[in-house]
Amino acid sequence: MTIILDKTLTIEEAMKIIRFNEKLEFSEGAKKRVSASRDCIERAVDLNIPMYGVTTGLGSNSTKNISREETKIYQEKILKSHAVSVGTPIKKEEVRAIMLMVILNGIKGYSGVSLETLNCYRRALNEDLYIYVPGSGSVGYLSLEAHIALSLSGKGKILENNIWEPSKEILNRHNIDLLDLSYKEALFLISGTTSVTAFAIIGIYDMENLLKNFELISAMEIEVNGATTRAFDKRLMSVRKQPEQQEVAEKIVGYLEDSEICEKYYYENLQDALSLRCIPQLIGPVKKKIMEAKTTILNEMNSCTDNPIIYQEDGGVEVISGCNPDSSYVGLEMDCCGIALCMLAKMSDRRTFRLLDEKLSGKPAFLVRDSGSNSGLMITQYTQAGLLNEMKMLATPSVIDNIPTCANQEDYVAMGFNSSKKNAKLVENLTYIMAIELLAVFQGNEYMDKNLKKSSVTAKIYNYLSDIIPLLDEDIELYPIIENLYEIIKTEKLIELVKN
């Protein structure tokens, strides 16, 4: 399938390109807008209109003029001097996300970039090229984007057959013309909230998936702990004016509606532990925060965050400089999402701990039959504890910091890049924590009353997992099982299973 890009994409459409390698083409309207905007830049240069980064230097060098003769070499200098991020290269899908964001930034027709330049990025995406981009050392934009542009100019590295090769050779092999940049184009390619938003798009998509899995695992926890669903009573939910809480409670009850286990325990427990009783009250606000963030990220990815912009009005052209590349919108949302993920993780950890403690669960210690000579799942909760501790450190907001740059021309810096980048690690850790909880739930189910039927939803999940997870009669190697469950959660298999 090919996605035709006009002005906007949904996050789901973006992820089809980023993660699932769908092809991208431009609409005729998009091509016309881009070409018209490029014509405006050429006219503005002919009229000797002063333009930041076009006829001037960058940052605190904005008072210095760039002559026409210097223009082409100046584009190359910008890329070389700005491609200074360091460390481990970012993942292929993260590179693809940044490239897509560069395209989205330019396709609106406010940047003056040429269609040939955007086509180079589009072709590289469609050819599934993995450009070498070091991932550390950005305050919000510039460096990672410069590495991509430099590679597409023939001066970086691209992975082919598991070997990092000179990008010029790879581009020639794929019949992709090298970037040939003119006025403003290098600045456009490194400007905007492109990398910040790119990481956030992936984060939002993965967090939505985790929420759905968390709801399913929560329903399984209610059953395996013999907890009451009275705490999710529609009347109780109605007196608190929080619609997300009500939605979550309704969904959990729906997953368990034909459970004989839940029917048995409905009146038996007056109040369960908070990690079981407060499921809607936790998932509700987390869902609200992620959905609010999704709206912000969607707006950002479909905006022009370039600086300066080329504005056409009444037949005239105006070049306007400002601060649309500021990453505060995205950074603040992603920092808040990091805190929300920690809240899910701490509940998941507490529920796992409860299942492993024989005094709390009424099941064999650490969910292994002979716990005297076997450790069972004991150490998996240590793993959860270590992962959660790391998450708490990562949840410290990035946007509260400020480190001035550029001879104090940039005296205030949003610092949104790390807010978005660290989200990937937070998502990864939470996925592992949930995988360990799912393992504990599966083992705990072995000690339930077999005369009582599970809900049709949870039964379907147990049947699926029984082909993957062995029952613990004695200690076995657990690491491969945890990794398998991690992939099951990450790739939305349980969600698809329940849908079908």
C-alpha cells in the first residue's frame, strides 16, 4: 500500500510508514505548494530581502551577511558544523520517523525547500535506508537532522547488509540523487521540532498499545486474585465525574462478564487491596494524559515548525523569523507521559509481588510447587524492581532544565529532545515489567479452582499462552520466556487475539 501525502497524516498513518515500511508519495497539491514556496525564496533573494539563515549566518552570527557566491558552499558548511551528535546510533525506525517529520515540515509550503530535496528524503524512506545518526547531544533539533542531511549529501554512512558503508555508494546503488542544496535548504533540513516529534510519534503509538495490554492484564489479575468487580460498579463510577475512569471500569467488567470466578467472589470480598481495587482510578488518568499528549503530538506533526517561514499573501512574499522550532509543547507532554508510565509500572510491580507472596495470594510461594528447593519467580520481581527504579530516574522532567547556548542568543532552551528520547526506554521498561506480571498471572492461574470457568476473554489468552509458557514445577530458564512475552505485548498480539 502507498500513502499519498497532501498536508497531514494521522499518527497511525505515520507509523505505517515509520515501522511497517509503507511507501510514500506526494499529492499534486503538495507538489504545487512546495514548488510555489521555492519560487518565493528565489524571488526574495532576487529582491535582496534580508532573511535569517538565507542571506545571513545562524544563531549569534545572524548579523553577518552571506553572499550569493557563498550560498552553495554555505549549505554544506551548515551540515558539517551541525552534524555533531555523538554516541550510539538511534534505531532505524527513529531515523525514519525524523525523515518523515522533515517531509511533513516542508510539505505545507512555508519553508522554501525544493521538491527535489523532499523527494530525496521520500526516496530514501521508500528504499528503506538506515542512515547512521548518533543519538546523544541535542537540545531539541539541529544535530541529528544534520547527520541525516549530510548522509543524503553523500558524506555520511548507511547500513547495507549489516555493514556501515559510505552513503554516496549506497545512494548511487539505489539510484537516489544526492542532495544539491541552495538558499535556505540546509537550515530547513535541520530546523523545527522534527526529531523531538519523531520520537514522540513512536512513543504515543506504543503507549496506546501498552494501555490496552494493561487493561487486559488487569482483568486477568482480578480473576487470578479472586477479587471483586463490585469496585467497578457503574453506579460507583457515575458519582465521580471522570469519564476515562468510567470507560476503563466498563471495559474491565466487559472482559470479565461471563467469568464464574468473578461471580463467586462478587460479594465475598468487601474491599480488595488498592492495586486491584484502584485499577480504573489509575488507568483512567494515565489514558487521559496519553490522549491529551496524542492531540498535541498530532497538531505538532502536522504543523510547520521551520524558522524562518515564507508567507505568501496578496501576491507578496514575507519572510518571518520567530521561534516555532521550540520543543516545549512536545517536551512537556512527553515528560508528563513518563510520569504516567511510572504510575502503571508501580501498580504492575505491586500486583506481581502480591501473587508471589504466599501469605497474600494463598498460592505456593513464588508460584512454584516445591518452593523449598526452587526459587520460582522470586527473582523476576527483583528485575521489576530494578526496571522501576530506572524508570523513576528517567521520569525526572527534562523541560525543567535550562542550559543557555549560542553566546546567549539562545538564553532559554526548551530541552524537549530528551523528554521524547527517554520515552522509548520508559516504554521498554514498562513492557518488560508487564511481561513479568503476565508470567506471574499465568503461573498463578494454575492454582485456581478448575471447576470455575474463566471469562471467555481471559480463557482465550490463557489458551494462547499455554503453547508458549511451561508451567513451573521446578526452576527453568526464565529469560527467554520473559523476552517472548515482551514481544507478544509489544507487537499487539493479545489485542488482536481479543479482537478476533
